[in-house]
Amino acid sequence: MDHAVTHHGSGTEFARPVGAGSGSGESAIEAQGLGKKYRRGWALRNVSFRLPAGRVCGLVGPNGAGKSTLMGLANNMIRPTTGALRVFGAAPGSTESVLRTAFLTQEKPLFRRFTVAETLRLGHELNPRWDQEVAEGIVRAGQVPMEAKIGTLSGGQRTRVAFALAFGKRPDLLILDEPMSDLDPLVRRELMTTLRTEAAQHGTTVLVSSHMLAELEYICDYLLVIANGGLRLAGEVNELRAAHALFAVPADGSPPAVAPHQVIESRSGEGRPGLLVRLGSPIEYGGPAEPPTLEELLLAYLRSPDAPALIAPSARVGDIHDILTHDRTKAVTA
């Protein structure tokens, strides 16, 4: 789908696709003014966004940027200092949100003395929406013995069992924190294919944190970029890329003419050199201007902390009072 881009003040405004109003469709996660402060300072501050249901969303940022804090807030593992966050309109930790959410941490905690079969049986006992066929299929695809104890498995095999537990729960929202960092490239690609296929077949919303930018481009259609505790980019991958262009440096070395576009980063060294700009008016790609790859776009914003944030229309939320009013209405009608 094509997205026109127009200049508005000091930032960029997207022309929304027909029928894609910011209030249409269900939100898997919605946050307004969200902040978390620890003794050392703010891990997140004034973060507002919505993640539409049914998307596979990459959560990107440097170490310490606030990614794990955001996931912990969505899972009610920690409480916010400011603002509000809702999961399918329900408070994190509520029965509704717990039943609809699965969270897989980087550590992938499993009972080492349980066999694989016992682990899946536990999943069946604890989850009313359990899908044994899906869970067993993920395990058997990696030829993991059902009778083997978890403690005897390799790191990759344990990751596969953890994935089976997460998918077997049949969640509406699956949150993954660096889930494949311990896998070799072949197994990682296989599990990413499983992730993408399962999400597409069942309409599962996926929020996956990863440092592997090139691989996110393979599975993600949505993006949240966090740096220094704030939201830098949010929206559909295609619309975010369409709002930018990479202008090549002329052969004589003179600066390319990029007005009225806003320069995000001057690129040199590795990769394609040139100026990565946020478009101030529609352009035709070709010649001096080409669309950036997702990796080029992500790196530019992570390396340019002074560039203004870009929140696409699909990722924007209303006032925090809308969320709180929704909570009070549900409480009265319950």
C-alpha cells in the first residue's frame, strides 16, 4: 500500500490510507504518557503509542534503552511511575490480559528435571486455550525427544520447547525478549519462519525485541524504536520507509540538494554513503534518491538522538483520559 507524505511544521505527516483511521481496529497494546523511574533515573519517560492487533512488531533499541522495561510493564512484572498501559483494553495483570498474553524471556525459564512431555503437559494444565497439536509440532520439527529431560537439552532445543509453550498457550499477544540470541543462523531462520506463519494463520500479535536488524526485516511489518527512554519511531515498516529517502553524494563530492527534506544522518564508511532524509514532500525514487532499507533507517535514528521522533498515524493514541474512561466504563458494566 502506498503512503503519501506531506510536510507539516518541523516534522512529517503521513497521508493515511483509506479506511485506516487511527481509531479503527483493536489495539493489542496502548500506552499514554507511560514512564518508569528507578533510583538511577528514568528508564522510560512519556512514551505514547498503540500497537494494532494482528501485527508482528519489532522492538528495537540499544542496551539500556527501556525495551525490557516496556515489556515488563505490559506483563505487569513492574508498575509504571506515570501514565497508563492497556493490553486489549484491559489492565496488565488482569485475568483478561493474562489469558490473552504469553511472554518469553531471554532466559527461557523451564523446569530442568521435567521431561519435554511433562513440560507440555504442564502447559496444558495451566492454560485453558492450550493447543497440544501446535506445541508438539514445534517440538517435533526440531527432533527434540519428548522423553528427554529439559536439563539435558542443548540451548537451541530448550529455546524450541519454550517457543512450543508460548505458542501452545494460543495467545492473542506474544511478547518475545531476544528469544533467539542463543541459536545458530539456520535454526534462528527456521523458528522465525514458524513465528511468522503461526502469527499469520491465527492473527496473533507479536512484539519481539531483537538486536538482529536484518532479520527483523524478514518477519516484522510494524516497528517501535526506543532510545534514551523515549520513543523514536513507531508505525508500519512500509510507511516509515516511505517517509524517508537516501540521497547519493554527487560524483564531484558536492552536497546533494535535499531541500525541503530534513537530514537525519550523513552516511559514510560502511554501507551506502549519502544523506538519509525525512521527506518534506513526495518524491519519485530513482536517480539520486533511493528508499532506505529497514536496517539503514533504524541505524540512522539510533545514531541521531537529536532527530525528532516520528510516530505514524497508525501508532498514535488519544488522550490518557480516553484510556481511564474506558477502564471506568468497563468497571461499571462488569
